[in-house]
Amino acid sequence: MLELLSGFVEELRSAGLPVSTTEHIDAARAIHHVPIENREELKAALGITLVKSAWHWPTFETAFDVYFANRFNSAEPKETEHLDGAAIEGDGATGKTWLRSHTSAIDGGLDVPSSEELAALLYEALVSGDVGLMRTVARHAVTRYAGVEPGRPVGGTYYLYRTLRKLDLDAVLERLMLTARPSGRPWTALEERLARDEYQFRIDELRKVIEAEIRRRLVLDRGARALAKSIRKPSPEDIEVMHATREELAMLHRALRPLSRKLAAKLVRRRRHGHRGHLDFRATIRRSLSTGGAPIDPRFRHPRPSKPEIVVLADISGSVASFARFTLHLVYAISSQFTRVRSFAFVDGIDEVTRLFEECDDPAESVARISTEADVSWIDGHSDYGHMLVVFSERWRRSITSRTSLLILGDARNNYHATHAEVLADLKRRARHVYWLNPEPREYWDSGDSAISAYAPYCDAVVECRNLRQLEQFVSELA
Amino acid sequence: MSQVSAADLGLPEGEAPRFASAQEVAEGLQRTGYLPNTAIASVVYLADRLSKPVLVEGPAGTGKTQLAKSVAELTGSRLIRLQCYEGLDESKALYEWNYRKQLLRIQAGEILDGSRDSEATATWEELEENIFSEEFLLTRPLLEAIRSSDPVVLLIDEVDRVELETEALLLEVLSDYQVSIPELGTVRATRLPLVFLTSNNTRELSEALKRRCLYLYIDYPDLEREQAIVRTRVPGITGELAEQVARIVRSVRGLDLRKLPSVSETLDWARTLVVLGVSSIDATVAGETLHILLKYQSDIDKAAKELLTTANEAFAKQPLQKH
């Protein structure tokens, strides 16, 4: 067990969790006290001692599932026990009878149900929400549809996709909704929504069960260490915003709100306890008279940290759109740290979007409205930084003053248009600072149509901002 | 291996563990009206077995502080609470010398001795020893918890509010259960207190602090647990209504809101419904009482739009909201 734990800790460290030796020892002491045949308690004990941040929990869960997947097979509840207690309605009865007559063969895997029988079983599992039954469905569905090929070094996402496509859960959801509909009267919005959420929740549950089942087989096939390596997930801070999948984006979105709150609190604290001002020469000399001219007690000016004015130019075309959204969200969440924030969105045309943020007190909603309400296309809807700069300079040049920090968000992929870097040079002369945040990895800068080095000489800094960690750091330095 | 903790710390041996298993903790907490999940029960059990403090994080209103109170009730311990705030210092958290009393003692000495004679220097050391004795010590929560001879649960609430530097004050207490007072020496715990720290996560706590603690994240409860909580804490609620409340709250939490409803707000809402004599929630009732569950107007509007509009509109919005 201790060896298994060491391997597990090793895996957590490779996945980026800071597990110290003390924590390793604590975990070893903890499993001494809990019944290790109880999956839930073991998981809790390890989580409590090894994971010290809620952000790391998903990583921990995945690793735990892999490392301890095959230790608890005997502890899983027997499917049939649950069946008798569960209320089964409608045509679910076919599944039930099938299960009765085939219970003996379940683990042997010899007697695989036909696809019709499996569909009935699936339906039944979702109607009852019975986890035991879901496991049975998952086991058979994976056997039947996933087509797991031994020895292939994959993470299982493909198998999951194949299984889910065959099960066609969306159609099942609609069928469930039809059956649940009350007869004789229309459904109220609330009822429908609650029923849908309930079934959606069960379907998500089933999806997790199937994922766990696939993972279990892959572990059997290739061993925990190899699999853990191929499904390692980065923690939300390290997800690359540009290449995030939809689920990862949702995760980032959730992480953003507490992050911006934390950032705001930190900045307020820093402003309050900030450094002392410059030496006040006159007051120091005046003070030194009482000590016979020796400046024993230096006086300092009260610091008056000026709050910067921010102008954000955000590229909201295709691939960098989500990056722009996250940055705008973050900037507005801490807008109390700035005298004024103005924001502009562009693709090849440019439009001011400040009003969207002023009308609504929730930055998340304003950001969502940008893509529908801002007028940002000029010709073809491909990024044109040069044209954008020219138009911006024509219309809003005068709003850039010596107190303004200009923030440009984008990958500088100009689609081979003219760069018009001289416009940026002019803006740079007017503004206090010009920063460029580029969501691309530094290696890709200047490859293809990226014109970042044409603009770089006219920026105070060009910053690589691939993930939330880098973004947060930049924003906290800005304020 | 199970005796390591007490021996390591040089503490009196033979202190019986408070609980036999996580199961026992869970049942005990249930009796006090707190419904724990596996993680919560395990953390309390292990905190006792490993003699480690527990750091509890999670959204506001999910029962972090209540957990400490319930554990105190369960173990029949006294709850000592240290509320953290910005600017908290040693003299408020650990101990302070009662300098008024010390002054009085010095003045009284002068009067009683009658005069400041030549022997004053000789008695100075006596006097110093005298005025820096326990009699003149004002104990603050941390020291009090350490010195107490009764069983104690120490709750350090909202630890994320103190500055990073002040956190260091806590470290000695948390890892060794002792407090060093320069004039008196080191005060060690006679009985190990159960320590809970709560944090609302407004800033990242230091690694040093986290390493010394067991970590528990209390999230919003799942459907079954929330339903059970509502039924335990709201007298007179029917099972059906409790289920409806829990289901609606779960759907509301699925939306993208500025502030998600916490358990305490769920309970407020359930109580209101009971007082209003509602037996089943329909769109009208929900619309009228949503402001108890949600605290921002924009959130209320959004929830009403998502949950209470007619089927067709809601259906049309489905794909958008999924994204």
C-alpha cells in the first residue's frame, strides 16, 4: 500500500501538484487509520492530506481513479440488489427481465446484450437514476461499442466518443422528456426545466460512469502509470486559453470570478499598505533643526499613487476571441483600480464597446454581448491590425493622453495586410505606456502572418499571456 | 505508527482518541443537526487521530463555521473563537501583559515599602519576576485554547483576512501546539485542542500554513444532501416541498450568476415558503420569493428568465445556455 501511495504521490507531482514530503507522510499516517477497502473514505483521506487547493481537485480525482481503479471491484454494489427496490415504469420491464435471466453472465462478458436490449436497459437506468444499473449499462456499452484496442497508447477520449455516439444520449433525453410530460395539461416552464435538469444530471452521471469504465479497462490493459501519463490534465491556471476545449473554457470561466475577486482584494491591500513616498527634503531639514542639524528623522512625502487610465483594444476574431474575453472580464472586474477604462473591439473594423460594460454591472454578461452588438467588420472579417490602428487613430487619437495605458490584445496575425506600425509609434508618443498581450506561445511569434515584431518596437512591453496565471500576473502589475 | 503524534510533540500520552471511526463522527454530527458527507466526517476523524488542524475553504454560507460549532457540541468541548481581521496582531491573538495592573503593582510596592530606600536596586529583580508572572498575563484566544484544561475546539475564523506576515503568528500554535512567551518560557498544551481554520479564499494562504493543515473544501451540497439539510433545519416542511426547493436551487446554481445561492439562503427560502403556507412551488410563488435566494437584481432577472419563462422560449435558449 505504501508503495502504491508513493507512486500515486509521484504522479500527482508530475501533474503539477505541489505535494511536499510532510504531506506524503501525513497521507501515509492517514491511511493507517481508515479502512482501505472503503473507496470513499480512502479517497477522502488522501484528498484531505495531499490536495491543498480546490483547483487541484479535478487532477487529483482523475489520478485517483486511475491508480485505484482496480482495487475496489469487489466493493461495487451488485446491480441486481438495486433493481428490486427501484421503481421501474413503462417498457423498462424488458430490461428488467433480461437482466434477471442474464445476471449470472454479467461479469463473464460472454453474453453481451443486443443493441435493443442495451437501449432498453439504458433507458431504464436513466428513469430510475440507479447507479448500479448505470454501471451495468456502462460495462456492456463499452464492450459493445468502444472497440477498445489493446496496447494503443491513448487516453480513452476516442473510446468515450465512440460509445456515446452509439448510445445517442440526446435522443434518449428527448424520449425521457416525452414520457415524463404530464398528461392532460401543458407543462409549465418551471416543471419542464426541472425535469430536463434532472435527466441531464443523470445523463452526465452516466457519462462519468462510462468514462470510469473505459479508464478501468485501459488500466487493466496498460497499467496505471502509463495511462496516468496520457490523461494528465493541466490545472485551470495552466490551460492555454487559445487552445482550450469547450469544457476547459467553462472551467476557466468558473475560475475567473474568484480569481478577479482575489486580485481586486490583493490590489486594494497593496494600495493601502503601499510603500512610502519620496524623501521630503524640506521637511527633513526642518525636522533636523531640533536635533542640531543632524537629519535623524527623515520625512517622506505622502504617496499619491495615480490610478492609470486604461484603453483596451481587443481582437475578437476567431481563435483569439476567448482570450480577449477573459482579459476584458478581468480588467473590468478590477476597474475600481483605474480612473477610467475604455474598451474597443476590432476585427478589421473597430468599435467602442465601453457602453456595454457601463450599462450592466456584470462583466461576464457584457463580454457575452460584445460579439453580437459591436460593429467590428469592415471588409471580410479577417483581422487587419493596420486598418484598425488607422481608424482608431483617426477617431479616438485625442482620447489617448499622457495618463493613458494602452493595452492591445491579440496575436498580431495580420493576414499579410499593411501593418501601419507608424500609427502605433504615434500613439506611443502620446500614451504613457503601450502594452501588447499576445496569447500565442513565444515560439510562434513572427511565424507566418504574425507581425508582432513590426509593432514590438513601439510597445513598452510585449507580454506572452497564454494562461490565467500569466494574465493575472500582468494585470496585477498594471494596476 | 498511530502513537507517533503525541510522542513527537512531547505531549502527555494516553489521551484517548475522540472517535473510533469516520462513521461514528458522521452519526454524531447528524445528531447535532449537521449533515456531513464522507469528506467532512473523514477530516474531523483524521484531525483527531493525526492531531492536525483543519483548514476549511469553500464558498460563503456552506457551513464552514457551523462545522466547528457542531464538532464542539458533539465532543462536549468549549468553543474558543478567534475572528481574524486586517490588522490583527500578537496582542489580540496570543497574549498581552496587563500593564495597568503591572503599574499598580509597582506603585503599590512603593507605598507598602514606605520609601525608596537604598535597597530598591536589590528588590528590582524580585519585582521584575513578580510583574512578569502569570498573574499579569492577559490570555487571548490562542493562548487560552492551549492552556485550557477542559477539552477545547479552537476556531480561527476567516484566516484569509490577516496579512501574510501575521499568518506566521499562527504557525507555532498550529504545528507544535505551543506558545513561546519570552518572559515566561514556552507554554505547551496540556490537552490537544481540535483546531479549525476557515477561509473564504480572498487570497492564497501561505504554503507554510497549508502544509501544517489538513485541507477540506466544502462545496455546495448535492441534491440529496441539500434536501436532507432542508428537512433537518426547517421544522414543519414537507418532504415534497423540500425536494422541490433542493431541485430548484440546483438548477439555479447551474446558471452563470454573480452570486450563487448558498445553503443558508436555501434555508431562508425554505423557511419563508413554510411561513407563507406554500405547499408546492409554481412559477408565481417562485417569482415572488426569488429575491430571498438571490442577492443581485441582475441575477434575479436572469434566473426568472431562464427558469420561469414559457416552454418555447426556454427551449429556444437551450443551445445558447449550454455553451
